[in-house]
Amino acid sequence: MLRRVALPVAFPVPPMLAKLSGDLPAGDGWLFEPKWDGFRALVFKDGEEVRIQSRDEKPLERYFPELMGPLRAGLPERCVLDGEIVIATGSALDFDALLQRIHPAASRVAELARVTPASYVAFDLLALGDEDLRSAGQAARRARLVEILPSPEPPLHITPMTRDRAVAADWFGRFEGAGLDGVMAKADDLPYSPGKRAMLKIKHARTADCVVAGFRWFKGGKDQLLGSLLLGLYDDADTLHHVGIASSFTMQARKDLVAKLQPLRERALEGHPWADWRDFEGGAQRKPSKSRWTQNKDLSWEPLRLERVCEVKYDHMQGTRFRHATHLVRWRDDKPVRACRYDQLEVTPAYELQRIFGHG
């Protein structure tokens, strides 16, 4: 176990967080960085001892064994960094591959580490030697980070950074195709503030019309409160795929939705394209099946006849599904179900990841 007294920043430490902003901030004094779609990871190194801490202050090193050697060899003798663990497959980041790493079997983790190795992208320096840098400004910490890692070797990288708002706006549009999640904005005099939402994150916000194909009950509210709507989109072969959920509702709205959708529950499973979901374990069609990462969570769902369409707001696509839960904007009674297709979505071409994986 890492000797906590050996570093000026003790393991674990709450990471500095961000609050959502609708646009890039104007004016001088801002540092802009890509927003990586991976696992937040703080690295504590004291000689040969290395610990990797998650956003919720849990150890991660057992899930990413391939990073331990490069972190020992590529970082200064004693330091604390903040950054992101990512996996790139093909021309984009692969968050699903990251999720597969959270596995209880060491043999499975080792095999995944060989097939889909992870990278570490550093974007902050909290401590170096005996020096606690958290009270220094963001720009000063960034300069020290580049100083200690002038030319990092893969799988270690330093995130790109710019002060030019126009460049950041260009990143916001182009980097999404590579799986990045937006742009971060940090005041250049910002100290590292553990647990506080002191940075800004600017994310994409788009809308899509989706089929409401089913729902889940709110935890502890079966037959009374709706938990989430299950959303579907048709592909070019007219196959309906489960693409995500809408789940942000007030308690009153959850009650009202149960009554609103009640007529669609009658004979809903007859001919439903997801009727065989209990036996679904893979294949080309996405369905709302059980997840091996949430074995103790009730993911059972109630089917609905495919007659209602809703417009939802989303920020990011992960392959063929919404990366995060969406937000219901309005019901589209004027929209036919079959018009809810993938081809309505805005697609951003992938940006070459090797151009992003530089210290910038």
C-alpha cells in the first residue's frame, strides 16, 4: 500500500469537478482542453509504488495492469497527476471497452489489456516531489506538467491545450467524431479545488425523435411511478434498436406518465420486436437486456405498443446508442413511428486520434 506520508497530497483525494456551460466562455484568461470520454483517474507515484484512483476515490490499478509499468517508468519519482484512462479502437475512443475492464476475473482483465490496451491522458499536476501544487493556478500547473513530461511515450500522453477560443470551437465540432465528449474550460488562475465544480464543461446538445417502445418502473414505485422510457430507432433494414432511455422526471410527472401510457400496455408484447429480450445475449439488434455490470439492479421492463413518438435531447452518441440518459423535450403526436430512424442523427466524421494524442 502507498505510504501516504511520503507524498504531499495523500491518497485518495476528491477530484476537481466541472459544471455544465451552454457555450465556450468569452474573454481572456481561459485554457481550453478536449473533454475525454473515459475513466477519470488520479495517479499517485512514490518510487516504485503506483496507485490509480477513480473519480469516486476507489483503486483502479488492478483493472489496468498494462499501465503500471509505463507509469513507473515514465513519470517523475514522486508525483500526483490528474487525468483520464481511455481506450482507442480504430479511429475513435471506445467507452464500452473500458466498461469491460471492470471484471472480477484477473485472467479476463489481463486478456483485455492485451487485446485493447488502455492509455493515460494527463491534464493536471497536483504534486511534484515534496511540493503541493494545488494552490498554484491552472496555467502554472499546466506548465509544470509539460516540463516534467516534455515528450511522453505512449501509452502516456498530455492532453492538448489552447488559449484560442476559435481553436476550441473547432475542436468542439471535430473531436466528437473521435469519441470525445466536448470541451473543458479552465480559468488560468484556477487553483485545484478538490470536490468542487470549479471547471466548465461544454457538451453537445441535440434532439432526436424516438419510438417509445417500453418503460421501467421507478425503484420502489411499481404500478405507481414510471422510472424511465425505453427509446428506439429504426435502421435501414427496418430493425428497431434500443438506443437509450429518458429518465429525468419530477415525481408528479412519473405518476402522470403511468396513466398516459396505460392504454399502450394492452397486448403490447404481441408482435413486439423486443419480445424475446429474455433470451437475448448478443447479435446485431440492440435490446434492453440485462447487463453483466449491473447484476443486482432490476432491469426488467414493460413493453408498449409502438404508437408514440417523443423528442429527446441528447449530447453524445456512443456507437449506435445514446452515451448518457436523454431528456424528454415533448411528445410528437404528429410524427409517425417509422420515421424515427438513425439517419436523422447528425454524424461527425472521426478525427484522427493520433493527432489528439500529443502534448500539444
